[in-house]
Amino acid sequence: MPEPRKLSVFLCHASQDKPIVRELYQRLNAVGWIDPWFDEEKLAPGQHWTTTIEEAIDSADNVIIFLSGNSVDKEGFVQRELKRAWKRSTEKPENIIFLIPFRLDDCEVPRRLRSKHWGDYFGINKEKTYDKLLVSLKQRHEQKLQLEAKEQARLEELLRIQKEEEEDKIRRESEEVLRKQAEERARREEEEKARIKEELDRKEAEAKAKATSEEKTASEKEEEHTSTLTFSSYAGSSILIDSSIVHFESLGRGRPVIFLHGWAGSWRYWLSSMQVVSRSFRSYALDLWGFGDTAHNILGYSLEQQSNLLERFLIEMGIGKIAIIGHGLGALVGMMFASRFPQTVDRIMAVSCPLDYEAINPRLRTSSPDELVNWLSDRSPETITVLADASKTDTYAIQVSMLELQADNPFKAFRSLIIPCLLVYGERDQAIVTPDDFVPHPTMMHQIVFEGSGHFPMLDEPNKFDRLLIDFLALDSGISPRELQMKEDWQRRTR
């Protein structure tokens, strides 16, 4: 906070009284909180002295009127100074000390100043008068400081109000932008709902026509559907959660298995594994908020909200205890879901899952979805096809999940649970650092590394991955994945 301004005191006097006024000027100037104005000290060469003196009177906190036989009866500028000072005094509140008459000899005080208490700065009363003058000036200085403090407080209050008004304006503008964005999203989602309904109606009509023309049993149809499903022929399914579209696919019959995708792509790259699993299980693969054909719900991008999506999906579909197969982001979502609902999760396979924030290559946090596909896949036609949905990803969904992983790693809570967990990594994965061999996992957790795989083991070595997946799902409930028999060339190292 800046130091308080000194008290400005104008010394109004006749030129004949300069010696005694100069003496008082020097005494007042030695006081640290007084700034006396004395013409021969304050006037600079070249200044217009009439204007300068008038401005000094107008800006002064106090005016000392030096009265003597030289000034009382003298005509000229001293009278003009006195009149200007008197006029300024009439503009001040009555409780403000402004004009201070100061006699320098036994002269008669002018009539207009007789209402003011004056002091005699001569004879035996000189020092006593000086002390009383300091008391009056000190009182005036304290009044000035109080007024300045009030003015400063008023100014700060005005600035606060102005800032609040500006922030409120920005908030209203932001809310308007968000409202328009929400309306646009709602419009696009309604269009998407209409498109999906039209597609479903078309597929239903085709299915009915096919059923009429072909005589097949229900089991034969199921088997054929499982073995011949391609990306150009799947019908797709969707449900509404919080008035937003959630897209999913399902195959087979039996105990439910949930497939959750990672940061690059959608449900599509699980298709081969779903076909294999569907011979013994009911497999579901869904697109998380902001990915694939599921809505871009910006309030649902955190790991916690994505796990809420899985909870709502299971409730809507009437699904009970599940096995979770999660890749990257999907594995973290599965771990968070299991920490919240451990009685609902029978087991988890976590593929290419970072166990802490530092295990993630910074490029995974900053690249666009299409750049991630080009970086992490072999770019074969088959891989490009199953990762085609990456372009639909809302990059903000990736950023939010990364920030939450940095702030609150769900693996810390999950590792204390007694839920079988198989960790699967590709030795050539450039995005995720494989956990060190010498760091032990809990009894119910086991790790396998595929030598020939990168970030997508299910695409790089699909046969090996699917055999491991089937064996993992075939384990009895509550059995550690360490009991898996090491078949053929699943891994190079395990622990």
C-alpha cells in the first residue's frame, strides 16, 4: 500500500513578513507528515506565479493566513489570496479545519476571520501557539487520512462491482454460447436418432424378408450371424441415457462380457474377439461418451462419469454380474467401476492399461485421434477399417480422462480388491510403458507381455489374444489368473 500523502499547507503572507514566514516554513518542513507551500521555495523559474499560487490554494489541505500590520491593511495580491482562500473554506464541511489565522504582531483581525480561533506567533505566546498549530494540523491530517481511506474503500467497492458486472456479463455470454452449442448438439442427436431408426427399420425389413425366403432354425441363424458378421452388414443398437444416444453391439448367449475400447477408435476393433467369445458368452461392446457413435456429452468425459455410463447401461439392459475386457481408457473405466461396484464385477482383463500417469507417452495426450491411429497401428487395410471411427472422437474426452488419471489414479483403489485381473501388454507398445518385472502384483493379478504386439494386441496377434481371452473367461470365479496354463507362445515373460 502506498504511503499516505503529506498534509499540504499553504502559507499566505505579505512580502514584508517573509523572514518570519520562512522561519515557520522551515520548522513545518522538518515535520515528516507536513508539506508547507512557501512561494520562494515552491515557485520555479518560468512559472506563471499568479496561476501557480491560485492552484496551490485550491489544492491545499490547510491555509495559514499570516496577519500583521503589513498584510491587514495592505492592498494587492495578499488580499486576493485571502479572498480565494476564504471562498475555498466556504466549500468545506464545518467540522473541517481549513483556514488558520496566525497573527505575527498585535494587529486587528479582519472581520471575516474573527469567527476562526487565531494564534499569536510572537512574543511569549510564540512557542505555545506553534505547538497548538501542530495539534490543529495533526487533527486535519487525520481527518484527511480518514477521508482518503473512505474514498479508497468506495473506489475499491466500485471496482469490485464493476468486476462482478464484467464477470457476470462474461458468464451470461458463456452460458449463451453453451446454450447454442447444446441446441446444436441436440439437433444433431435428433438427426442421428432419426438416421438410426431409419437404419434399424430397414434392417428389420430386410431380416423379415430373409426369414420369409429362407427356412432356417433359430440356432442356425445365430451361428451364421456370428460367423459372417462384417462391418458393412451390422445393424447396430442404441439406447438413450439422460436423453443422449449410447451406441452398443452385442453377440451370442450366455454370461455377459463387456468390451470397453481405448483412446483411439471405438467398439469396432473388438469385433473379432466378440465373435470368438459369443460362442460361449453374451458379448457387449459399447462406445463411451465422446467416442464412436455415442453422443458427445462433455459432462460425461471424466473416468467417474464414464463408469456411471457403464452402470446405467447395465441397469437399462438388465445385466447382472459381468466380466470386463478393457483397453487403455476402457481398462481404467472398468477399474473405477469395479472399485465402486465390486460385487458386480467377476473379473477384468486390462489391455495396454497405464498403471499411473507417468506410464503414458506425452504424444498420446497431445495427438489428434487420426494421428494416434497412424502412430500406433500397422496401417494395414484391415486395421485402418476397424479403427475408422477414431475420427469421430471428441479430443476433449481424451484430455479430461488424462487429467483425472493424473489427479486420481483409479488403479490405486482397484489393486486392493479381491477381483481377478489379467494385465496384457504389447512389448512394442509406444504409447504405454509396461510395468517393470520386479514390481510384484497382488495375488489376484497377473501380467502377460506379447512379444509381437504393439498398442493393439487384439489386432496385432488376434489368434494368440483370443486364445488367452477364452482361457481367462473359462477360469472359475474367484480363481487367480496366475492359474492359467501357459499355452504355446502367449507370452515371453509373466509374473
